[in-house]
Amino acid sequence: MEKIYVNIDNVADLQMEKTNCVMVLGYFDGVHLGHQEVLNTAKKLACQKKLKLSVMSFFPHPKSVLNKESNNFYLEPIENRMEKLEKLKVDTFYIVEFNEQFSKITPDEFIRNYVIGLGAKQIVCGFDYKYGYKASGNTETLKMYREMGIGVTVISEQKDGEVKISSTAIRNCLQNGEVHHIPRYLGSHYFIKYGHDCGVLEHYKLPLIGKYEAMLEFEHVSIVSFVTIDEIKKLHFDCDVSHTKQPFKVYWLKKVG
């Protein structure tokens, strides 16, 4: 998968090198089951139309730029998203630099310069996708580009029972310590990466303080143990992890105390 970083300064140059594609729009934090439905639909369209499959996302998180008082918007680092998108056979991942200047571009500027301008012949997104200044663009405004011959496919809301499958639902499970529910939305248990010397790596969200059953995945072996999160968000392991030189994954299975 090719990774291309896009910003206001280089987008015109990238337009000169564009490849016709089906482009998926979204932030994709967690790449949960709702995201996967959008991506799988786009993949089928790309095969039918014999086009490349591209994904466009943003970094840093728009809310972390627009609301500087908090940095608690991430489920995972962008590197994790890259790994998941590559496994889903995405050809190109566009990462747009989200800053205050970019936040002020109009919805039409975004679609014409960053989406169609980078080769999109078919746009795929979720039903609640918003874009442009003050999130004033939506799936209805996207449909106007059909007059330019651009296909637009909007994926309907994905639910587990009465709950919308979303990054917010996953964050709520973490906040409430209900990590055992997360596979219903994510398709797998939520994990963070932890280094013995550096602690929890940046851009992961920890569950509610308490004791958890967890699976620790090292380079060559996985074990189930108990991990306690204290009031200052420090992790305490019931097994010895001091021998590990590389960061390892901690999968949160269920809260036990």
C-alpha cells in the first residue's frame, strides 16, 4: 500500500500524479465493523470498475485541532490504521494534514481539490460523513458531484442491536470498563501497545481504572494475565514483563475488579 501525505502546499503537485480510483472518505479510527462495511463495498466497486482503491483520512484528529483542551480523541495511532488498511488491500492511503488553515476550506474546495483532484471517479462514505468548514458538507451535498460524472455511494448505518457501530461506541465501552463488548463493534478485542521503559504508547485510550483479564502478545508468545490500571493511568502486571525489550500488545478481555 502506498502512503501519501497531503497538505495545502503539496496538493497541486499531487494532482499532477493522480490515478483514477474509488476513494473512501472517513477518519477510520479503529477500523471497526462499520468502517469495514464501507471499505468492502468500495473494494467491490473498484474491482467492477477496474479502478484503484484509495482511502482518504486526516491527521491529527480534527477535534484535537479544533478543541485544544483535550487530546483524548484517539483509539489508536495512525500506524495501526495503516496496517489494517493494507490487510484490506487498499492501494493508496492519503493522509491529509488537518490544521487550522485546512479546517477553513469550503466543502466544495475539499471535494474538487483533494478528492476529485486526486483522481476519485467514485466516492464511498458512511451515512454520517461530514466535511469542509464547520462540517457543513454532508452526503446530500456530495450527490451534486454526480452531475460531473462522479459516482457517490453512501453506506447506511451499521448497528449491533440498537447501538450504532462507531468509534464512539468503542470509547464508551472503554470509559465504562465494558471491554468485553468491544468485539461486537470492532470485530476483535481492543488493544494498546505498552513498552516497559516508556509505558503506554501515544494515541491509545485506556479503559476505566480497575483490574482486567488481558492477553499479552509478545514477539513470539502470548499469555493471559491480569493487568491493573491505577488512578494515574499506570499499568501494573501480575506477571514479569521487565525482560521485554520491544513494546508488546495488551488485549483487554474483561474487567474483573
